[in-house]
Amino acid sequence: MSSSSASAKGFKYVIEHMEEDDENTKALPEWVKLEYSHMLQLVGPSSTVHFTSLSSSSIPPLRTHLSAPIPTSSKDDPSIHLVSTSKGHPTTLPILELLPTLNPPIDKSRVCLLDPKAPKALCPEDAEVFDVFLYGGILGDDPPRDRTKELRKLGFEGRHLGEKQMTTDTAVGVSKIVVEDGVPLDKIPYTDFPTISFNKYESIEMPFRYVVDDKGEPILPPGMKEHLKADLNRSIEDF
């Protein structure tokens, strides 16, 4: 399958949600919502993203967040744009219950679990093998807690994305580049553990691998840098 036909076909990217809701709001933490909305931007035009195993209370605010205008990251283009809400599908169903409800239903054998412990790396040819790419989200723990082991028990075939830990949205974006664009893992431009600078006095090192843009900067979800700075300021105040 060529990269153009793979992109036209579209895939289903499934995030089996494993984060706790915010204790106060009973909704998803802000940084999780930022990563989830970023995924809708990263996947191909014919692909969809399914967020499974969510609490019923977290779904309405997530839907609102996914449909909100997203600022572009370019300083030269201050406009905002919308990502089609039809690309994002939040549900309380876990992955095994979701598969038969899809149109058409998808067999378990066509699901690829993105697993750091899988023996084989994801490759462009996997576009012909799988229809669904499954992630144990949030993957971005430091140090990793191997929450993917809960999905590993279900018997899905696995692929890994390299030896470095990625955030979940980065993992989805990398998978899209490989299976929809036909680019091998080792040809994707990365940066590991980048330092995000807010000003000449404040910065934070991110303990993950990121894809970089054409300027060599790590690709973060829109709004994430501002969220990190606010979080840093709160930490300083608490201290």
C-alpha cells in the first residue's frame, strides 16, 4: 500500500485512558485534554481518534475542549482553526467492547498495540496489517510505569516506536508518519529531553522524545507551553 492510499484509507487511533480524573472537577486534567486535542491535528484527514474507558463525567467537558478553536503555533499566522469534532470519539467503553461497535466492526487481529516491550518496530508495511493502533494512555510517565501491561494481557500484536519514552500525542503522531506517510521510524527528526524556555530565567526539561518541526523545535500541543509555565509558577508559589 502506498503512503497516499494509506492516508486515504484512514486508520483508527485508540487511546485506552488510564489517568485519574481531576479530584475537584471530575474531568480530565488540563494537560491530558491538550494532548488529546493535539492528536486530532496529528492524524491523517481520513483517520479518527477514539478515547476509551473514560468516566461518564469527563466526556462532556472533553467534547467541549475538542471542539474549541485551536491557535496556530506560527508567530507569522495568529489565526485560529477548527479540527473537525467528527475525528474525536470519547466513550466509556474499553477497547474490546469498542471494536464490535465500529463501522465496520474490527477484528482483534487487526489491532496493533504500541508497546515499548514489543520485539518489532512499527514500519510502513504495517499499514497493510492493521486498521487500529492502540495506546495505553497516558504513556508519558517519568519514570515509565508500564501501564501498557494491562493491554498486553489482552493478546494484541505489538509494535514499538524506539527506545525513548514519548508523550501519548507524540506516539500517535509518530505512528501516523510511519503508517500514513510511509516514513520509517529512523527517518523521522526527533529531539530527546528538550529544554523548554519561558524566558531567560525560567525553563524546564521535558523527559521525553519529541518530533521536531522544520526549525528544529519540539512539537508540543498548542497551549502546552503556557500550561507548563503556569504549573511551574504554581510550584514556585507553593514552595
